[in-house]
Amino acid sequence: MADTATPPVIRRADYAPPAFLIDTVALEFDLIPDRTVVRNTMRVRRNPQASRAARLELMGEQLEFVSAAVDGQPFAGAHAHEHGLLLDNVPDDFELTLTSICDPVANTTLSGLYVSGGNFFTQCEAEGFRRITYFLDRPDVMATYTVTLRASKADYPVLLSNGNLLEEGDLPDGRHFARWEDPFRKPSYLFALVAGKLVALEERVKSGSGKDKLLQVWVEPHDLDKTRHAMDSLIHSIRWDEERFGLELDLDRFMIVAVSDFNMGAMENKGLNIFNTKYVLANPETATDTDFANIEAVVGHEYFHNWTGNRVTCRDWFQLSLKEGLTVFRDQEFSADMAGGASDEAARATKRIEDVRVLRQMQFAEDAGPMAHPVRPESYVEINNFYTMTVYEKGSEVVRMYQTLFGRDGFRKGMDLYFKRHDGQAVTCDDFRHALADANGRDLAQFERWYSQAGTPRVSVRTQYDAAQQQYNVTLTQGYGEAAPAARETQKGPLPIPFAIGLIGKDGADLPLQLQGETAASASTTRVLEFTQAEQTFTFVNVAQEPLPSLLRNFSAPVIVEYDYSEEELAFLLAHDSDPFNRWEAGQRLATRELLTLAARAATGAPLQLDDSVVAAFARVLTDESLSPSFRELALMLPSEAYLAEQMPESNPAAVHAARQFVRKRLANALKGDWLKVYEQHRTPGEYEATPEAAGHRALKNLALTYLAELDDPAEAVRLASAQYDAANNMTDRSVALAALLNAAAANGGSAEAQKALDDFYQRFEKEPLVIDKWFALQATQRGSAQRPVIDVVRKLMSHPAFNLKNPNRARSLIFSFCAANPAQFHAEDGSGYAFWADQVIALDAINPQVAARLARSLELWRRFTPTLRDSMRAALEKVASQVKSRDVREIVEKALA
Ligand code: TRP
Ligand code: ZN
């Protein structure tokens, strides 16, 4: 996009079916790094469902047009232009053969066909296929593909594409070929090829119905020792989808390929998933417990797309959440089942808490800013900008609400009907909703608003107990508060909100629940209230004592709950709520309230103090051996600085940092003995195990170390951290020890130990790019001091020989970590962080617009900050707006400034 004219807006309302359909595609590739020749033979016909178009308009980008033939005859009516190919006066049904050339080595966008580490890879979602060949590159054009790959046998011994291998063999001049066929019709965004020097870990498994399946995880040879966990995750995913949804793998072979240059996490290409190495490679020495869990989740996610996304796909890109929201829901359920099965509520709650944390921290923030959009957006400039927290995470919450309403069995019935109706089709979010409604005999018309309204709903709660009548009234009111303008425009009326509630008695036990009009109390002490109006009162009867309400149990809807709990009530819920999610939630509310009060004081320079009762509430969790270690870790982790800053009337990162640090220090010093005890008790000696239990112990022990590093006298913590660093047999322990040393060094001392560990870490892992990413990230997110602001460290690391702006993982590890995960340093009063940000967005814009646009988003909430910061943020945004060229980044900064 070299032009400066305002890029066009694509609108959902303008959807029209394609004028032509393509039924079969035969692709031939002569793979040469800087000049790959692609011959594409398609069977094309007019779409009976569309009005008659004068010509065929194919999309194409960065292609050199060579020739066109219709039914085998050279065709003179083809006109290539910057965005595609026009073909005049074509027949109604014909064979079209197009030849074009592309340049994979020069392709730094990592969209289309590109070279990474000397091997060829593709990335076609959303609109990368048009960078490979001219095509109707839209998801409602589905075809079967045959792919022939030809390349130098010495340089590219492995040749892969979607589906089944038909044939392979040698060619003259040291070249060879492979021919692949994908029997399933698919949209072009699911096409993939890989060619290069790769090796595979292989397993043969039998599917539920007894068919043999070949599973492969392809990596560079030196990474073969890090593929076991990804393979196990794949096998577990296959079993899980059979058991929970009755969905079987439909190909004879399923391949995962890892690549180190990749824009996102992974891609669900049919039968040939391509993954960022970060979500494949793991062994105990190089990967943390979080990495292991993320790999399981992403492998599951991409595998589950085979049915939710591939067999049933999206009609157009506005329906993206049809596949992404649903597939995130499925991967979340998979991870929960893997950790705790269907019945271990505490283990399931851990996963739920982690997911809700992400939603509230990231999606709620998105909904409060200029990029706010509904789960099914109404318009976009660049679709890559809409692979968002809203489409993915809020979309998943919307799917989860169906399950909350209908139960697991009702949800399953809906899924079964969805596949029965739509297998092989490209459909809409409405189609999914209708399947759920029809399978459960319910009207879900109002539910459509969850797809069309942006902004985070707020539910305020009023309660009233009538002792004489033994009745308890719960009045719920819904609205959006002061939504961002982008969200406000979309809001039309009340949402149907499944609102799960419990009532807790004085002894801490749940009370029986009976709603007015019912003859008896229900078996469960949690009820899902169907809250569908602007305001609604629910009356519980036979309530023998005034209860304490436990609201929105298990976070049954993606909303903000407003209710005036006292500090004592929150402490009581933290100690007693039978719903583990709400137990955690009570602690978070308590901490958030204290931290916001302290931040407001810090903003005015007032002295800070923390009540002993708050310290006591934390101490009870810390020392309660009946709670699982992973729950204790989550409950003792304070809300993030970014989340807290967002809750302030005016975001003040420095004040939030001061408040949060004050509390951390106070908890560290006041509970030193307990932290030390927990640290010793939860060591995991012996061989590393990646199980959730072992990970829970490590997490709690490492949290203790992190708190100990805050002590006024950190000598003991520095000793412990150094010892842990040296003795570690796994990356979780080693990286946390290094982080603790860095933070202690910034605050109080031990800088020699920190530097020693930092140098050791680099040397030890020099040959492991994913670990070197951690080395950069740890430094970018470390605490700064007045003498040593982190921006100086980051600027210096930018010229480290191992830094490389073209590699997205590396760019993220240094630049994104600093700009998005170190708010106190990034938002430095002098604007140095913003100037750095602007330079990097501009530099990335010329290399990789998708990655640049992600970085561009780190300033979008600028209007909510304190005046000084706001002004320098605006200046940085304006600088970027005046210099960037891609429509990706322009959409982001123009929306931010509008
Ligand atoms: N569909 C992918 C997923 O969610 C994500 C994806 C979309 C992607 N566009 C991409 C991945 C571009 C890499 C590059 O699983
Ligand atoms: Zn996905």
C-alpha cells in the first residue's frame, strides 16, 4: 500500500455472494527462493446464486503476471493490475490456467509464500493466498485442491501440502517433486505448503472408529528433542474431540510444522497446521510450565479448528468469531478437562480464573477504547486488525453462555445439529445460534445482541432481605456505563444474561435456593438466573437468615458486576464461598479496592498505608493448606498494573506502580516467615514433571520468592534466588529466579548476582532462540530505577547482535514486552517510551504491517491518561500517522486519533 489515499472501509452490510465459483484447483509450484513460478489451473463457473457479472475479477497482490489460458487456449482478455486480475468475456463454465511469479525471500510480511531459515512456508489467513496466485480469495469460495511441488532435492528434501500424499519422485537436474491431494473442499485461506530440511516425530494412532492415522510434528533437526509434548498434546486433542463432541479426524494424516518466523500463534491449514515454534518446542530445560500449558492449548485449538472452522467455515470475515470464539471455547474446555476432568472443580477453576484474567485485562480494555467492536464486527479496513480479544475471548464467552444455559448435553445437541446442517458449508454466526436454539427448543433471538453490541455490560445488584417474610430480593439492572463512542453506537437494548448466583449463610455454607413460584428448593445451591430485561427482580423464598450473595458464579457472563460489598464481606467470601472462582474474585475485589485507594493517594503524593485486616486476609490464604497451591498462587497475585491503571478515573501508571509496590513490600515484610515457609514447603525436588500439580507447587513457591525479593533487606532472597538459579533443572525455576534477581537489583541490591545470572543465561542458551527471547523479555519487563531507566537497557539491546526486528518473536520479546508489559517504565513522564514506540512502529511498518499494527495498539487508550502523558502520547501517535504506509497501521492510529 504505497498510496496515501484513505483506504476503503469494508462493510458487513455490503456482503454479496461471489459472481463465480471455483470447484477445483490444481497448483504447480517451481520453488525457487527469489522467483517461484506458480501455475494454477481452476475449474470456474458462474454462481447460480449471484447476479450476472460482466467479467471475472480475481484478487492478486505482489504477483508478476505471466500468462492466462481459457480451456487450454491462450487468453487475451486478462488484465493484471496492482490488486488483481480482470478477465473479460469469459465463458459460463470453463478451465482457467494462470501462471505468475512471486518472490518468497523478499516477502518480510510473512503473509503468502515466504522463506524462513532457508525453508519455504505459507500463511494464507486471512488474505495471503492472493499473494501466491490470482484467486477469488474469500472464504465462501470453496474448492478441492491438488498440489504439485517441485524443488531442489538437496535443499528441500521435504515437500508438504494439505491432505494426502499421492505421489513423489525424482526429476532431472537434482530436482524432485511431490503431489498432494486434499479431498475436502476448503476456502483458500486454509491452503498451505512447506518445503525444506525438516525432520518429524511420528506416531501412528487409531481413531475412535478404528482407522489408522499418521501424526507428524515437523521441525528443524536440532529441535527434534523438543517435540514430545506437542505430539502428546495432539494425541490428547484427538481423543478429547472424539469423546466430548463425537468428532473424528477425517484425514489419514495430520501434520504440525514449526517455523520461527510467524506472525501469530499457529494456523489451522487443513491437515497441515503451521505453528510458531513457541507453541511447539518444549523440554524442561527450555520451556516454562506456562509454555507447556500454552502448547497444549494451541495444539488443541488448531486441531479443533478441523471441525469448527474447516469442515464448517465462515461465509465472510465478519463471521470470524463463528470459528474463533467457538474454537477458543473448545480449547478452554479441553485444557480444563485435561487439568481436572469433568469433576475436579478446583482444577477447572484454576483454568477459568486464568482465562477470565486475560478477558478482563485485555478484552475489557479493548472494549473501552477506539477499537471497540462487536463480536461480529460491522466494518473493517484491514481484517488482520480484527483477530482480536473481542472476536476470540469475548466470542468464547458468548459460546460458553449457551453451555451455561443448556448444560453440557444441551450444548452438545446444538453442536450435533450444527454439523448435521452445515458440514461442508460457509456459514454465519446466526446459523450457529439457530442450531443451538432449534436443538434446545429455545428462542435465541435476543441473544443476537451479544454479537452486535460492543462494550462491556455492567450489571448492578441491589439486595433486600425481609426477615418476616423470609424473602430475599435480588434486583439486577443492566447498562453500559460510559462506553467508548465506538461501542455506544452499537448499543440497542438489554442483553440476555445468564447470571449464576448462590446465597451464603452465616456459617459460610450455601443456603438452599427456591425462587418465588417454585414448590421446592433446587438440588443445586447455584442458580442461573435468566436476566433479560433492563431491570429485573428475582425473589428467593424460605430464606431463613439474611444471606451474603455470591454473584456471577464462575463468571457466567462477560460483564462487570457492581455491588457494594464491605471489606468484611469480601474477606468472608474469600474464606468461605463454595464457588472457587468467586472465592478468588473476592480476594481480587479486596485487593483492587485497596490498590486503587492507594494509587489515588500516591497520585497526590499523600503517604501510603495498608490496614492490618487486609494483610490478615492475605495471610489466611497463604497459610491455608486446604487450598490447592495453584489456587493460592492465583489468589495471592495482585491485579496487574495495566488493569489497575484502567480502573482509575485518569490512568496514572506511576501512581499505580507506587501503590502496588507498596503493597508488595508490605506483604513481603509483614509475612516474611510465612513466605519463607511456603518457599521451602513447595519445592519440587527430583526430576521435573509437567503435571498441573507440580506446576502449582512451583508457581506458589516462585510467587513466594518474588515476594521475598521485595524485602527491605533482600540479602536472604538474593541468596535463595541465586541458589535456585544455579540448581534449577527446569526453565520455570530458572527464569523466575533470574527475574527475582533483576528486580531485587533494581530496588535494593544484589546487582552483581543479577548480572552474573543474566550472563550465564545468555551463554547457556545461546543456541535456543525461544530462550533468548525470554532473555530479552526479562530485561524489557524488569523494574527500573531513577539511575537506570529500562528504556536505556532496551535501546542498548536493540543493537545486540542477537536482536532482529524481522523476526516477530524477537521483536515481541524486546519491544512489545517493554511497550505493553512494563507500564511504569514505558509511560515515563519524559515521553521517552512513546518516542521509542513511534520509531519502532514506523520501522516495523515497512517490514511487517501485521506486527506493526499490533504494536501500534499499545497507545490506543491514550485519552484516558493523565494530561502530561496524554499530550505526549498524542504527539507520538501523530508522528506515526504521518509516516506509516500500511492500511494495517493506519487503521489503528487513525481510529485512535479520531
Ligand atoms: N486462525 C488462526 C488461529 O486462530 C490465527 C491466524 C489468523 C493467524 N491469521 C493469522 C496465524 C496469520 C498466523 C498468521 O488459530
Ligand atoms: Zn483459531
